[in-house]
Amino acid sequence: MALWFVSGIVMLFVGYPKLTATEHLQSLPDLSSQQDYIDVDEALSVTGKTSSPSSIRLSSIANTPVFLFMFPEEGMAAVNANTGELIDSVSPQQALLSANQFNKTAETEYIGLVDKDAWTQSSALNPERPLHVIKLNDAAQRLIYISSHTGRIVRDATLNERRWGWLGAWLHWIYPLRSMPWWADMIIYLSLTATIMAMLGQYLGIKRWRFSSTYRSGSHSPYRSGFARWHHIAGLVFGVFLIAWIFSGMMSMRPWNLLANQSQLPISEFSAGPLAPVNSPLSISDVLARFESAHFQPTELAWHRVAGQMWLSALNIQGESQVLPLFGDNTVSTQIPFLTLKNTVNTLSPNINKQFEWLTAYDFYYYGRDEQSMYGNRTRPLPLLRVTFADNAQTWWHINPANGEVIESVDQQRRLARWLFNLLHSWDWQPLLERPWLRQILIIGFSLGGLMISISGVVMGWRRLRGTKKRKRKSA
């Protein structure tokens, strides 16, 4: 518990390394309408896949435009958008070119090929392994991790993140044992045991405290001085917060599927048909020219199917977005029309009552987090369309009108998890998120109280064990 509090304080300022959306977009060159691109369906045929991809993007790798096709069961396939060449193996030299895209002025040094190291534990990286590791001699002394299959940058880790990561996320999540099959169960049952012990300690602490009278020493606590007194008083003051942190940490592991999403609404059918073939009437150059005519310079394109119609969304280097229908009126706009989204939802669930609500600001169930947080790599765009369904699971859909994607489905179980984990563990409460300095002061202060309880408990436990051993030696 003492280690959890120390590492938790560190994670408040330095999180586990991740490639954020901002870092990704700022590393991309502009997509120019003056270049020659092959057709997206032609690029798809080069992959040799017979199934329809779940996502299609036009991005850049090593300063070269590349189509990226994601296949749910087979991982990602990359095709050079200029030449039509399939990218299926990336050499160290090509990896260095990819790293150069991230920072064109910094010197690069090839470190080697790794399957997994301290900063690439996430299972989301499994399709990209093994990973090329490149060191950038920039101010942050970053390590860049690059997929050996596509050449795309999948993670960066600064020297600051690596140094503090050992005391922070690596220790907090007990990552030295991450590869063990019982890792998740270990955290769950350690947390469960600690929760029970802390609740028992809280009960005994209250029972031993004399509220209306005092002990012979004149104190309300039976312990006159030393670690026992500190443990008793700190437990009474901070014990409730300690219990809440341990319990919510256990709930973060979603034990025994207690808070699993129960919604049966068909998110996968929202796109209403396969993503490919696209059969676009516009070439890539034509599409880019339309965005440029609207004074919007894309760095990345993504294809989406909404209401049976194909849409192209574009992101620029600042993370701003625009959208273009591929068929009919090819007018660039900031979002897909509300009636299009509404009619699509109504078609999928005609017999379920529902309400549509626009969010123009974050609220308790939809909010952004700082980049160093666990969810710092998740984008939370605004405005957002929230659809509230009157189904058995009381489902909410959060739809991004900029591209028509359902960002998440949140039923009553997941909203309960919002209270039992995010609120209790990370204090993700909007008034505090809007005042990060106050949130940090409060979390650090109460964490130090929990650390006091833990360390004093360790000292008393050690003394008790040492005393027991001495008594055994004397009796022998």
C-alpha cells in the first residue's frame, strides 16, 4: 500500500508513455492535392485481403503518403499511396526515416529491434511487434517505437517519462509481473484483501477512540506516542480515503465482470454496410483540392460510412476537423447533418424511445483528461451528440458529429463504474478537473495521509514480528 501511494503521487504528474493524438498529428506533413495518389480501392486490392476493413486512413509514414487499412482479425496493412507498393516489412533504415518525420531537426540513433520492453507493455501494440527503437537526440531525449510491419510510429517515451516511470506507472501497476497469467487476479485479490483489512482497521480505530472521555494519559487514543499513535490518528483522519482508493483500484480491473457493458444495441450496424469497396467518384487529389478550397489543409483523411453513405473526414495539424460527403453534394462542412445521424439511429432502433442531446461542454460522464493521465491518448471532441435510449440497459451513445463515429456506448453499469473507479480513484470530477492545481494539492495531501497509515503499519508489523522471533528464541 505504501508503494501504491508513492507511485500514485508520481503518476499524478508523469504518466506511462503513450503517443497522443496531438503528437501524432503534429508529426505529419500536409497532404497535397498536387501529388498523384492511387485510388483507395486499388490500394485495398494490393493488400490481398478479402474481408472489408474496419477503418481506412490516408496518413504519412516517413514523409510519404500511405493508406492504412485495419482488419479486425488480421491487424493493419499499409500501402504506399503514390506507388501502390505494399509495405509489409520495415528495415532499420526505413525506421530511421519514420523517426525523422517525428522531429526533422533531431539526430537519430538506431537502438535495435525489441518485442516488448518496459514502455511497450500494452496489448494494443501486439499486432505491431516486434518494434524498432530509435533514439532522438532532442531536448526530451525520446525513444521512438516503430512498427516493423507498417513503419508507423506507435509510441514515444521521453527521458523524463522513463526515469519517473519506474517509480510511477511501472510500480503502480506491478508491471514486473505483467507477463504472468495471474497478474490481473493478483492485483484484484491484493486490493480485495487490503480493502477488508483497511475496513477492519477503521472499525477498530473508531472503537478504540474515546470521544467523550480520555485514557489515563489524558489522550483520546490509547497510544501515547510513536508509530502506533500516528497510525491510529492518521487512520481516523485519512482511513476513509484509503479505503476508497484501494476499492476503486480493484474496480479498475473490472473484477468478475461485475461492471461489464450489458447493452445489446448494435453499434456495429451504425455504419450500415461494409466500408469497402468505396467506389469513390472523386480522386484523392480532387478530395484534397475541395478541402484546400475551403481553406482547410488536411494532414490525415479517414473514410466513414453513415446512413449508407460514404463520408471523408479530414484532420489538420492542430487537430481540427472537416467532413465531406463523397456522393451527391460534395460540400465541405464541420459536421455531418444532425438529421442524418438522427435518422440512422432511429432506423437501427425503431421500437425504442430515445432522446438526442447536444453537448457543447464536458460533463460528469464525458470529459477530457490531461495527457499524462491513463486516458490521455483518448480524444474527447466537442460538440458531441448524446443519444439516450430507454432500453433495459439504459444505454447512452456518444456520437462524434465530425465523422459520424460512435465514440463509446455507456450503459448503466459503465456509468456506475464511472463512480466506483474514475471518481473515487482519480477524482475525475469536473470542478476539480477545471482546477488542476487544487486537485493535485488535495490528492497529494490525502495520499500523504494514506502513506502515513501504510508506513506506520509496516513499522509496527515489523516490530511485532521481530518481537515474536525474540520471544521464540528465549523460550527455546
